[in-house]
Amino acid sequence: MTAVSAGNAEHYHWGRDCDGWHLLAADDLSIIEERMSAGATEQRHRHVRARQFFYVLEGEAVLEVDGTPHCLHRGEGLHVPPGAAHQMRNDSGADSRFLVVSAPRSHGDRVAAPADTGA
């Protein structure tokens, strides 16, 4: 068994200049460390089965859940239940780093959830 970190985990790029590292990629549990660049926004979506927990390691980020924005700072986290529309964004001028814990894993369980325009 080897200790895992962003330095040796499987890496991927997403969005505009954002990074992710699969720290644990099991069917029943996924832990990803992500770096979100300043001004970046994730696409709003929901998961049918997966529940998620977002925990900010560095900087700050806004996690919108079912239309309510939550500003999370270093050392703060928020649970997103299955089926809840959510979107992470970095409104600050600096990078943010956070953990995304999903049970079961969220890959293959993602459905787009466009913003409610009120129409």
C-alpha cells in the first residue's frame, strides 16, 4: 500500500484551466482533489445516486445547491444529497482547492441541470 497525493494520483484537466486528481476511485467511494482557477465555473448538474461532500482546502468557492449559493472558505464543507442540482464556482481572484467525496462514485451518474430561468 502506498500513500496517495496529488503528486502521484491519476490527473485530469477540466473546464478552463482546472485540474483534478483521483485520490480514490472505487465503485462505492470516490475522493477527488480539485484545483479550480480564479473565475472558473463548473456546469450545473445533479447525480441520480451519488451523494457528495465538498470540502475547501485552500481559498474559497461558491457551491450553489438547488438555487441557494453557499460561500465556502478554507476548512468548510457542504453535503449535496442525491438528486440536488449543484454547481461549484470560484468567484475569487485566486485558485481554490477542494475535496469532492462521492458515495457511490459520481462518474457515469451525472445529468445536466440547466439554471431555472423562471420562464
